[in-house]
Amino acid sequence: MIVFYDRRHLFHLPMKELDNGNWIENPDRPERIESVRSALESAGFQIKEPRDYHCSHLFQVHTPEYVEWLKAKSNSVSRDREYFPEVFGYDKLFDTGTPVTSGCYVSALASVSTALNAVDSILESEPVSYALCRPPGHHAGKSTGGGYCYFNNAAIAAKYYQKHTRGYVAILDLDFHHGNGTQEIFYYDDTVFYVSIHGDPKNFYPWISGNSWEIGSDTGEGFNMNFPLAGGIEGPEYMRTLSKALQEIEDFSPDLMIISLGTDGHKDDGIGHFNLSSEDYSMMGKLIGEIEVQKLIVQEGGYNPNANSASVLNFLTSIR
Ligand code: OKS
Ligand code: ZN
């Protein structure tokens, strides 16, 4: 397995988040990724810095208006400040947890490059590759950022793969939160099957999507599947749901499986609300590894550096 990591994630340093009326420290700290890098290094994984990919790859998923807005805003913010939306709809962010920082455009494009270089390794017939992306991507829609996400790394990777192969892609989203951005991008698409297991949006962020009745539309009907779960669930219930999700993916018979791997379902994570253990992530990797298909793993959330590094290490050493 090759691990891709770009140090330019360190340019993105969000300071705060307006959470339910309170200014809190922004949970998307660089340490959550640095802990994974050092754990993987110690375990002997080969880590590569990606090459740069041109920003035009973003337009396979995102609108030029959104990309240009984010780039201009990011370049105009001074380094000791950050920008929060003032007028939603004009400003292209959908929540108050995701400021525009001076580094976010460069970091988010480097995060996309991390995923794209991992796709290239798969096109060169690597069986499994891991992109240690930050910022994450699964909440970013065609023309919106939010949930700490600016560009949708997994979605751009899927489009890039299809540009080269015309293959079918399944995206399995294991982050605690529903990937509303990924769902939106492929909702009318029958060549990309989006499957997500997450905290029920009745009670958890992102509130607006992730219900079981969201099944895709038009040509895409039947190619979107959500498994909302109650807060507090433990390994056994999670694995039962994962097995169902994997059966659906096997029936779809993809050429590539992309795993949006967030570890914020870990019991020690401060943001997610499942009760999964580090060992549960080994079991998840093992179950997913039973499907015979090339796999691209893309990092999403996971805010406790220790829980994130232990879970990712367990997942990667169990998958094949
Ligand atoms: C409300 C909390 C925002 C949570 C964002 C969740 C980000 C995440 N202010 N997505 O997968 O981990
Ligand atoms: Zn999450």
C-alpha cells in the first residue's frame, strides 16, 4: 500500500468555529493528521508527497464560480485572520464551522492532489492506496463548502478515475457524518454508487441530508444509499450495517471502491457520537477487504489525534 501525504495541509490553520452560538476552538487541527503520519511512518508504511495537479481537475466537480470565489477570498484574508460567511448564498459556505483561511485554497488543492496521486497509483495497478487528506472533502458540494470541507477530494478522485477508465465507482462513506456533498454531486449519476453509514441526521450534523429515503433521482435512482444509525451504537451493530452496505456494493460490482474514512465514530472522538473502538476499525478493514476490487481510501474526519492514528493504522493493516 502507498500512503500519500502533503505537508501543505499545515498552511490551513482555522482558529475558531461558531457552534450553536459559542465561539469554540476549531477541531480541524493539523495534529489529527500529523499523528497518523507518524504512526504510519513508525509502522513502516511508504509515504509519498504527491505531485501537483492542475486546478482544472476541480471543475469536474465544482463550479468555476465557487472555486474562483474561494481562491479570491483565501488570497485576500490576512494570515492572522479568518473569514466567516456574512450573507449565506452570496458567501459560498453553508455553515459557521468552516472559515476561509489565508491557507485554505492552497491546502485544499494540495489535499485534492493527494487523492489524485493516489488514483494514479491505482491506475498503475496498486491494489490499495491511502490519501491522508486534510482538509477533508465529503461535505463540499458542487458550489458550496462546509463541515471543514472546501473541495470534495473523494468526488474529484472518482471523476478523475472515470476520465481515465470509464469505470464504475462505489463510494463507501464511513465518517460519522453524512457526506451531503458527495451525495449531491452524484445524486443523478448511475455510474457512481454512494453508500454512507452515519449518525441519523434527525439528531446530528449535517441535519439536511442522510435519510434512508434519499435514494437518488432520475438516472441515479437506486444509486444512492444511506444507513442512518442512532447515537451511541457499538461495534456489533455497526458491523451488521456495514455487511449490508458491502453486499449492496458487491451487487453493483464496481471497478473501483473509494472509502471515505472518517474515524470520528470512535468512542474517544469529541465530535462524533458512536461508541466504536480502535479494534472495530480492524474489523471494518477486514470486512471491506473481502471485496475483490481496487481500493482508494481517502481521509475525512477524526479529531482525536490518538484515536484517529490508532483507528487508521488498524484499518490499513487489516484491509487488502
Ligand atoms: C456544528 C458542528 C460541525 C460539525 C462538522 C462535522 C465535520 C465532520 N458546528 N464531518 O465529517 O467531521
Ligand atoms: Zn465527520
